[in-house]
Amino acid sequence: MGSVSGSIVSNVMTTGVVTIPTMKRIGFSPAYAGGVESCASTGGVLMPPVMGATAFVMASFLGVPYVTVALAALVPSILLYFGLFMQIDGYAARRGLKGLPRAELPSAAKTFREGWQYLLVFVLLVWMLLVLQQEAVAPFYATALLLVINQFSKLYRLNWKRLGGLIEGIAGALGELSALLVGVGLIIGSLSVTGLAGTLANDLVYLAGNNVYVLLVMGAITSFVLGMGMTITACYIFLAIVLAPPLVAAGFDPVAVHLFMMYWGMVSFITPPVAIAAFVSAGIARAAPMDVAMRAVRLGSTMYFVPFFFVLNPALILRGSIDEIIIVVGTAIIGILLIASALEGYLLGHGALRGTLPGLAARLLLFAAGLLLVIPGGGETGLSHSDLNFMALALAILSIVLARIHRKLLPAATDLGTPNE
């Protein structure tokens, strides 16, 4: 759905009415179900091959083909969803949750038989974006093919009433887009004419004191604050003008810098006090909005720290030698697994890690070990891959020892959680 809409709120409203009631039905708490939907809908806009509109704007700003941006965003988006899936799995394992009865599941063969032709639209879209690199016209050709295919469906073909609704919806979307572009144009024009863009960039560098880490943190905070009050595209365009130049001048990879701003501009959708995606999900889940937002923060934790790491070492966005990319991505996947286990309090092969002091200590050590594995060695970190991996291994072994002690202290360590969790 993220590939189709490019809007986080639209994703929640479209898929949430199906997924959230289903999750609640099989035992997920309302707040947890809302948090899952919030993170999943946010990640949809970040996931290649067809990302949100901001990715196309980014390609234009960088002067690179769209495929370059899509490939760079691939691993971070996979890590986001992998961490989300592993936390959900741990939650379900702790509470003994099962999926829907097989009898209630729709037939995959029947579903594919009735709708396989719509896949041709995505095939054409991806082919034109990644192979032909015709980003400007690809959506139009894909839409035309969709309309043609749709007319062969007795259930969904357009009649005059549906055609009127389609035109009305397109006009409304274009009206919103036009207003957005006019507002952004005024901001860009004002910054250019007054010279304020250069002043802001210089002020950021001055306040950071030539410390690249402080500059990154300030950039993240700026992106987050602006993301609360603007759409992602408007926020990104503003930051690409003001914030990107000093970060690139500091020696960071340009693609990594622009992705960094995009990611941190989007975390405001799941982070209090705004957390628009969480608030919309809360309405569907009938849960307290802040409870949903806090769940979303934990479930989407990957989105907060991975951007720092791929800026410090672009191997995480597939920019570097093959050997380095394999090592960095491989250790990052293992690290996310450990972090997800720590956050959810469930370690594969050992069960729940809740209810005792050794269990809590094991979770803290797992989180630290996972963080060391995700941090890419080399670059600005000052530590090699081997150093980080060795420290992570030591912490992981110690956490497993504590997990075994935890099991002895709490033999029935199958923590099913509390009703409101």
C-alpha cells in the first residue's frame, strides 16, 4: 500500500481497518495492534521498489537516477521490517497467540486467479522505473494500463458514477499537491532571495563546532521538528536546501545524508507528541493514542538509530566494496534480531526474559550486543568490524548465561504478559 499511496495516513486508514481488528481478534492488545499498524504503514513509504513521492524528489535533488535512491533505501527498510516482525513474533510467543483458523483464510489460488492481471501494472511500473529509468512518465503508463485492465473486470469496471468519483478524487489530490508546491516554492524563494539558507547552514556548522556527531544529532532534531509541522515532501525539500550542504561538506555521502533527513523527517509520524500515524491507528483500535504512540516508538526503534549508522558508513546503503557490504549488512541483521529480542523480552531458544533481575540484565546486554553489531565498523566509528563483533559476542554470551539463570529462577518462564500489555 505504501507503493500505491505514498501517504502514511492513507496507509493506516486503508489497511488498518482490516489488520487492526484481525490482530485484536487473535489476542493482540488494542494498543499493540495500533502500534504495529503505525510502524508498518510508515515503513511502506520507505520500501523499494516504489517508494513515496519524496524519493523521486530526492533523486531530482541529487541528480541521480531513481534506481540509485531505491537501492540505497533497500537495506534500511528491510532492517525496519525485520525488527518489526521479530518483535511481533516475540510478543506472540510470550502470550501463546496463534493465527486465524485455516478454514477462515482465503484461498491463495482463488485470489490469484481473480486478480493476477493487476500485477502487470506493478511489473510495468517497476520496469519503467528501474530498467528504462523513465520516472517522469512511468506512473502515467502504469495508470493507463490499470484503467484498461480494470474495464475487463465485471466487479470493478468504471461506470459513469465511478468515473465521476475518480475525477473528483484526482482533482482533490492535485489541488492539495498544488497548494503544497506553492507553499514550498515561497519558502525556497524566500531563503534564496534573502540568503537565509546559507546563514542557517553556517549557523549549524558553527554550533556543532566542527563535530560531525553533534552536527548529525542537530540534523536529526531539526528533521524531526520540521516533520511534525510539514508533509514529508515539504520537510525534505526544506532540509535538502538548508541542512544537506553542511553535512555533505563535512564529508558524508550525499545519498546517505538525504536518506538520513527523509528517515528522521518521518519518525514524527510515530513519535509523541504529534505521532499522526499512531493517533489515526488509535482511533481504529479504540485505544489511548499515547499508548499506541509509545508502542510504535518501541516497535519502530530501528528507524531511529539506523540512519546514523548508514551515514557513518554507507556500506549499509550498498555503497562500498562487496566484501564490506556483506559483512556490514550481515552483522546488522543479527544485531537487529538481538535488539528486537531485548525490546520484546523474548529470546529465541530460551523463551521469555521477564520477571527476574537476571532476565532484565540479559535484555540490557542483548540490546547492547545488538547495537554493537549494527554499528558499522570503520568510517567515523574508530573501531574495526572485528573489534565490534568481538565485544558483541562477549555481551551476547553473558546475556545467554543470565537467560539460563533466569529460567532456573522462573521455570515456567512463559510470560503471557498482562491483559493491557
